[in-house]
Amino acid sequence: MQTEIKEPLSISFNLKQIRTLEFSISNRINQNSFDVSLVQFRVSLGYEFNADSDLLGIQTTVEVFTDNSEQLKICHLITLITFQVTDLGKIFRSSESEITVPDILMHTFLSLAISTTRGILTAKTEGTVLHDSFMPVIDLQQFLSQTDTPKGKLIIP
């Protein structure tokens, strides 16, 4: 019996661009009656890649609500974090109907995009009612194990 030995794939990437696409925050919230412990975050992720230019973009959308009823949205942020990935086409395999990405690699890109977005949100809400509210840490392993997620759009409840 012969076992096929695959050579490890060397992956090289760097941040190409960090952009805030949209940001809004309500100034109609009374700081004296606002309970920061009730704040809820809804985060969704989308991605696209261009193998010809070795670019991968992760778009992160964050909506912040006053409580778990999610009736009053007080903040909205969309970021685009773009990575330059050497030989992207060799790592991401695509067909007409789906894209295949190694989980560990996608986990790395999503973690970086979410952490960067968390920092942007923290900086943009400094001095507002949300200054003590931080976007929670997200369990990406659980997220990546969801099989019914539409391709190109990743949603974290």
C-alpha cells in the first residue's frame, strides 16, 4: 500500500487595504438612561476573491442595538479588509456553484477581519454612549462548521 505524500503549501499574505465603507451612530440616545449591559451586536460577513490579482476581501457588517429585542439600532458599521494572497488561485478552488477554502486559512482571514473591525468600531464610538460596549469575541470554529451558510455570505448570529 502506497500513501500519497503531499508537499505542504506555503502561504504568504499581507494586508492590502482597510476601509470603512459605512458608519452611522444615533445621537438620540440619552446617556443617563442608557444601559450598556443590554447592548446587542449582530455581525455578518461576506467575502469575494479575485484569483487573477490574488486579492481576497472580507466585508464585515456590524449592527448594534439597544437591547435583545433589536428594535432600536443605534450603530451601523461596514468594513472591507483586503488581503493580498500569493497564489490565491491555488488555495481557493472554485467551480460555478461553490468556493472551497481550507478552514484554517479562512479562520485566519476572518479572525483578522473581525478583530480589525472591532478596533475600528471601538475607535469610532469613543466618547459616545457605546464607549464601554465592545463587539464580542466570536467562535469562528463553530461558525465555520455551519454547512447551510450561503456561499459568498457568512452570517454570525
